[in-house]
Amino acid sequence: MRDFKNLQVWCKSHELTLEIYRVTNGFPKHELYGITNQIRRASVSIPANIAEGCGRFSEAELARFLQIAMGSASEVHYFLILTHDLGYLQRAKFEFLTKNINEIQKMLRAYITKLKANS
């Protein structure tokens, strides 16, 4: 078992999730059970799946959960585009969050590749 809190990708995705929560507090109230809920759930899924994968016993299982985290990261990326296009997210914040999600995706991809090479 690995300590997920020591993984840079987990730390970065946890920080992203905290920022998503901060940003979505300013979204329109009528979106609370729509986009706000969806982007929050997707962002939480990234570090949660990394943590769950680290609690598994094999590298294959860890890789599977990292792939799920990657899918959630893609979902967050889409929601960032959508909320920006709807005018809920200012350009500077959109660019900052997009840069972060891209970095997380690269880190996940590299970790998955490393795990598969070792199996």
C-alpha cells in the first residue's frame, strides 16, 4: 500500500478540488444542483480515486483507479470550458484552472505509463 498523501499528483488534485469549491461558490444559485454539483463531484473524484488506488494491493489495480481519475479530470476540463462559455468563470481563473487540470492529466498519464511498464 502507498501513502497517497505523499504523491504529488494527489496533492495537486486535492488543491484543484479546493479551488473548484471556492470558485463554484460564486456560480448562480440556480446551478447548485446542476453544473456546480457536477464539477464538484468530478473534481473530488480525481484525488479520491488516486487515494483508493493507493489502498489496493496491485499495481494493476492502482493503474485502473488512476485511469478513472484521468476520466474525471477530462470531465472537469469540459466543465471548465462550459462554465467559462456560460460566463460563470472569468478568463484568468479559467486559464489558471485549465493549466492545473492539464498538469494533473500529464502527471496521471506518466504514472499510469510507469505502472504499466513495470507490470
